[in-house]
Amino acid sequence: MTRPSVVDAATTWINTPRLGLRRPVEEDLADYVRLHTDPRTYVHKPAAMATVQQCGEHFAASLERWRAEGIDYAPAQELATGEVIGWAGLRVIRDRGEPHLNLYYRLEFAALGRGLGRELARGVVNWAAEHRPDLPVRAAIAPVNGASLATALAAGLVEVGREVHPHFPEDEPDIILRLPDVGVVDLDRTEVDEFVDLWCRVNDAGGAVGFLPGAPVARVRAAFEKHAELVRAGKSLLIGLRKPDGTLCGFGFWEYTREPGFAHVAWLKRLMIDPTAQRRNWGALLLAGMVGIARRALPDVNLLILDYRSGLGLGDFYERAGWVEVGRIPGAIWLEGDEYRDDVFMARRIDGAPLVTDGRP
């Protein structure tokens, strides 16, 4: 396989607004060496920079891991130019504590300062939340590398401890970060109060989740219990996002039916994230994880639908995750007084393929 000079967003492994990650080929070795032997990108840990020979060995090992694991680090190409400007991805680690996926991202010096590292890291962890829930995502970062740490935190990872690097035991221990977990909630083993409390805090912060700020707790609890009844009846899934210490930081529901003609559809309901964690990527993580859970837990479902209240920019958020606006009803949602909002409908196929109308593109 020859190295593609133009990025095909339809066949790349992971796509972000400006970049495409794809499986590496032998012809990528020159770019790999160029990116990993530039001392300007190793100022925080010069000893970690490889020689040209070591790069060849590392690159060959990475290709072998792709063959064995189906995943590893990969070249990042700019969609606009096709140029390889970085290397990023996930590596399966089984010989250092708990098995995990190690998050990695590196940009060429000329690409720094454009927000591409954050974009890469978010794209990679969102893919992992949807497609690889079997292993937790971790990152190990030298304390002196503040930029890399900020990137990991912005991608949604949470600091969980320190660890001595096996190849640099004399250095200050690395900061270890871990991605929050997305999972189906068992209501019979869960304290409902934490969900109601989070919902109330989202309301009071102005979130569009069914109530205006200041809504009474009793009304919110009653609304949650209606959803819980559907969960217990096998007509809905409650899915939560939790930090590594177990703290709830977001949740949402999939509602579905077994009725003929509609068993292939699931509706996204009440997606919400702790309002103190804005700009941490947790909303995108929860949404990606929920799509993955729907794919695995609801085998009859192939179409996902949602509706949202206009005025808060939510359409842009869902569009970045592959959803498409399919209609809106102007002024369908009344807030108070003479204030109305549109009810906007969006959809996406569960496999990410384009939506079609009556079987036609």
C-alpha cells in the first residue's frame, strides 16, 4: 500500500475538523523520522528523542502492533493539504499495571500553537469512548510539559496519580491521567439522588434539559422517575459518565420501542453534563460512548434521533458528532412570557454512514 498524498475523509481512521488519522504504511517512515527527531519538540524531555535508527525500529514495531491489535499510533494529515503534520493515536499497553490504551499525540514544530493538539486528542479519545470501551484510556505526562498536560485535560482526562517512567526512573514521576467511563446504569444498584442533583444543577446553569433555572427539585425528581419507569420496563437505557473516582459527571437516555416499523429507531433524551466541567470535552465523550452502547446493546437499532431547544448553539455540538438537522418547528417551545424557541430535530445513522431518503443519497 502506497502512502496517500490526499486525505480521504471517508476512509481515514479518525477524522477531526482539520485532520485525518489513518493507518500507517511503510512509506510513512520518512515522516515518522522527521517528526520524532526534531529537538524543538523534545525540549521538556530531550532524552526521550530517538535516533534515526531507533525511529526505524519503533516504526516497524508500530506496524506490527497494527497487525496484531488493529490499533496503534498513526500519521495525522491536514485535510486541506494532505501533509503529515503529526502523529497520534492509542497503543494497547498490557505490561504496566492495569491493561489500558495509552493516548499519544505529537505535532511538528510548525504546527504548534494552532489548537491542533487539542483537536487530535479530543478526536482520539472520543473514538475510544465509542469503539473501545473494553480498555480505559490513560496518558502519562512529564510534569514540566504544561502544554501537553493542558491538552490532555482539555480532552477530558482526569489526573489520578503519579508514576515513575520505566525508561527514565531518574526523572520526576509522570502525571497519570485517565478518561472518565461511560456505562449503562443499573437503577436497582444506584442512588437516584445524584442524578436528580445533577439535573437540578444543569437546570440552574441554564441548560436546555426540560426546565428553566430554579425549577423545584420535586418536579425534576418526578421527571427523572418517568424516565426510570421506562428503563425498568425495558424501553430505555440510562447511561452515565463517571470520573475514575466514581463521581457522576453526566448522563443521558436512549428511548426505544419494539413496535413494528419503529424498532430500528432510538431517541436520545436528556443529555447533560456537570455545568462545572464546561470545555472539558465530557459532553462529546458521553455522546460518543452512548452511540457505542446503542450499537452494542440495541442490535435492532440503526437510526438515532434527537430534538433540542434552539438558542444555545447545541446544533453545532451535535453536528460535530455526525448528526444532521432534518427539520425544525419554529416557536414550538414556549419558555415564558413572549419568549419562544424552535424545536430542532437531528438524526444520524448508528454506523456513521450518510443518511439517505427513500433509499437514495
